[in-house]
Amino acid sequence: MKHLTLCAALGAATLLSACVVVPAHRGYYDGGYAAAPAVVVDAPPPAPYAEVVPVTPYPGAVWIGGYWGWSGGRHQWVPGYYERPRAGYRYEPHRWENHGGRWHLRAGAWVRL
């Protein structure tokens, strides 16, 4: 019985060692999906953050710069990341716009050339 339990444990360990954890893909928004909820606040965003851009992970990767988002009643930095480019598109980054003293966050998106 001990031998069978040991073999089963070793077999399970061998199978589980082949499992790989892959980070979630950050998708893109090109206007074809439901729009993100509007963010409108009274507080202006902080000064731009000097982000250190890491080495390109693969040829042709596009850096999507970070931005000041809004969460928990305050501005919070959302770090940038690399993404595969889309043929025939360019990336329009997130931006804050002031309209009548209120600040509107416009989501970044891939837009057709």
C-alpha cells in the first residue's frame, strides 16, 4: 500500500510540474466592445510620472505608457506595459481632458490609421 501511495504521489508531482502559470493578457479596446465606464472627477491629475521603460521583450513590441487612473477616490498610477502591435492601427494613449473644471479620463485605444 505504501508503494502504491508513493507512486501516485510521484506521478501527481510529475504531472503538476508540467503546469505553467502565464500572466493574464492585457487586451485592447478598439471601439468594438462595450466602452469602459466614464471617469469624471473634480481633481486634476498629478504631474506626469517619469516611467522607466524596460527592454523590449520581443521585436516589434509597442510600449503602452502608464497613466494616472482613478480608483478609491484618488488618482493612482497604472504602470505601462508592452503589447503586440495591430496591423493598420496606432495606439492613442489614455489622457485627461478638462471640461468646465471637471476632469474626464479618456481611455487609451488602438485606432485605425
